Amino acid sequence: QVQLLESGGGSVLPGDSLKLSCTASGESFREYRVGWFRQAPGKEREFVSAIRRTGQIYYSDSIKGRFIISRDNAKTTVYLQMNNLKPEDTAYYYCAASRTGILSTIRDSQYYAHWGQGTQVTVSS
């Protein structure tokens, strides 16, 4: 079992940057893939980015080129560097972890068994 805790959210202006952290506690963090998802009011939860235990990285098209995911297994933390933020990035951001290794499920929240409580990101002028 792994427990996740997000931090780093906040309110920023368009064009600003934020760095989210997802810190894990529990067993064998390096065996998990970790994903970031977000949910805006009135919308479904959507995939943002994920990093597999091998280090392979995946992004949604909406944030590609602006967000960077990374992991530090020694610190049991996954980061999401968000640059050039836009108002449409406003959402509650969640990190999630899974021991599933099936690549086709990397963007599907149903295949992540462990979730953090989320952190709010607001981008507004």
C-alpha cells in the first residue's frame, strides 16, 4: 500500500509557473507508475501526465510542451512542473499510483488504485 500527498497548488496569473509535488509513503514506491489527473468544476477527471517505473513519460496533448513530469525515487516524490499556465488549466490536481504495468491503461484513471487528496490550481487574471 502507498499513500500519496500532493502539494504546491495555488493561485497564479496566466503565464506563471507552479510546481506540484506528490510525495509517497509506504512500500516500494519505485515499483509504481504515477500519474497526474485534474478535474475542473463540472467536468470529468482527465489525464494530464504519467511516468512509469521505467521512466517513460506520457503527456496529454493539452499540456504537452508546457508541463514536465519527473520523479525522484530517493525522495519518493513525483513532480509536475507547470509552465505558461492558462486559465483552462484551472482544476483540482490529483496524483495517483498504480502497480499496473499495462501500457494501454496509462491514461485511464480506473487503473490507478491509490490517490492523493488533491491540490487546487487556479489560473486567473
